[in-house]
Amino acid sequence: MKAIAFNASPRKDGNTAMLLRNALEGAAAAGAQTEMVHLYDYSFKGCISCFSCKLLGGKSYGRCAVDDALTPLLEQVTEADVLLLGSPVYLGTETGVCRAFMERLIYPYHVYAKAPPTLFPRRIPTALFYTAGRPATDYEKLGYDTLFERGRYFMNRVIGPCEVFIYDNARLFVDSSKYFCPGLDAVKKQLHHEEIFPRECARAFELGKTLASA
């Protein structure tokens, strides 16, 4: 049993990475071998629309033809039993690195047919972890609900059943006094982080444990 997590945040010890780390600890408690990959350590790009992955009889049918630092990581996904992917929400969507990763992972396996909808070799449990600085009450207005559902839909359709984990109202700065952010209530943010974030880490642990036990 192998659980792999991809951190699509530029921070290796930020909110997203910590939630993924706790989820991996939960998976390990269920007996899984675990690995964390920080995507910002790698140089790669998103889909280049070459359609080699869709060319019948082509040497790259069903897999991404682009050969770069992401290529061996995509191979690791096919060998995993649990897939976790985490990203902060920037300007209402995933980070650019996360989006590029999802394009390269999902599109080559995606089939333009009702059945089978995917060329991925088997179904594995997956989870998307999103961290957002805005409170959940703003999600509908900002379209975040659509973002989360879109990610869940494609992961579920192509890779395997997908859980969506959302941590809202996340703390942006460890020390807000160093930054110009008069629109943020730094005290409330800090209190929220101290009270709620440990609970979210515990929730991530339980999710990782559940996925590895599936």
C-alpha cells in the first residue's frame, strides 16, 4: 500500500503542506508507505495540446508525451494506491503549478466517451485539499464551490473516488504586522488558526487513515 501526496503550494511548511503531512500520517497509521512531493521543486509546464495522448496507435496514446521533470512523477501516480493533492486558492482557483499538474495527470487518461471514461489502469481513492483565506460564507459568491466541485468531478471520473477537504479562513501571514493588509483582522485570523487549525489537522489525519483503509 503506497500513499503519495503532491503539495502544490510554494510553501513546504504552510497550511496546505501541514494538512497533507497529517493525512499521510493517517495513511501510515493504516499501514501505508507514504511520500510527499513538493511540486514547486520541479520545473514543468501544463498541457501543450499536442493530442499525442489521444492519437490511436500512437506511441504516447493514453499518456502524456511531454518529457520533463514531471514525467517520472506521473509514473509514480500509476503505482500509488492513494493519491492526495493539495493547493491553496489563489485568485479564485488552484495555483498555476497545481493546474499544470492536473492537466498533465488527468487529460491523457480522459476519454471522450461515456464508457469507459478513463484509461487510468485502475481506480484508486483520491483527495483534493484546498486552503483558502476567505471564509466559507464567501464561497458561493466567489465561485469557489464551482472550483471545488470541478476538481472533484475530474478526479473522480478519471483517477478514482475523490474526497474534497477544504480549510477556510486560513491564516495568510505568521506576522501580519510586517505586511500591508488593513482589510484583514489579524487578531481574529490568529485566534482562528490557533483554535481551528489543529482540529483540521486531526481531520486530515482521519481522512488519510480512511483512504488508506479503503
